[in-house]
Amino acid sequence: MIERLETGTRMSKIVKHNGAAYLCGQVGDGQSVAEQTRDCLSRIDALLKKAGSSRTQILQAIVWLADISDFDEMNSVWDAWVPEGHAPARACGEAKLARSDLKVEIIVTAAYPA
């Protein structure tokens, strides 16, 4: 069974299937990469909770940066957010994001208890 939460015309914010919760890409507010990353991760926390999951259950994360030179600044926030011993499989790359003011977008897949 597939369960879709917060579904709109274009996408669902969460899709749950076979013990995995797929979150749509999250962006954050703020001027700096660190501010946007913190806000983005806060939004991910809220979606994980709604999906019945948590940071410790993240299976995979994909991080897109508008400028790969911001890698260290984003990681300083990411590293403090990920619980010790629960680092997910992760990829990070540079991409042109949907708006010129966006510096980071993160996509997460997490397990949830059945």
C-alpha cells in the first residue's frame, strides 16, 4: 500500500511505502548556507515526525548545493544535526536550484516502524 501525505497537484511532501518514507526536497530560509541548512533540516525533522520516523531512521540523503564551494559550511550544520552513529548514505552535488536565492536543497528517505 502507498500512502501519500500533504498531496498537492504537483507532488506529495511524504510518500510512504513498504516501511520507507520518501520526503520531497526541502529548502530553507535565510541568507547564508548555514541558515538555510538549519531551516531545511528543521523542516525535515517536522516531516519525519509526521511520517512516524526520525533522524535516527534516515536511510539516504541527497544534498544539492547551488555552489559546491559551500560544502564545508553546509557540513558544519549537517554534522551537528545527524545523531552520532546514525549517519545515512549520502550524496552531495552542485546543481542549479529552483530559485536564485536558494543555496541548499536536501532530499531524504527514511525507514519508519511498521
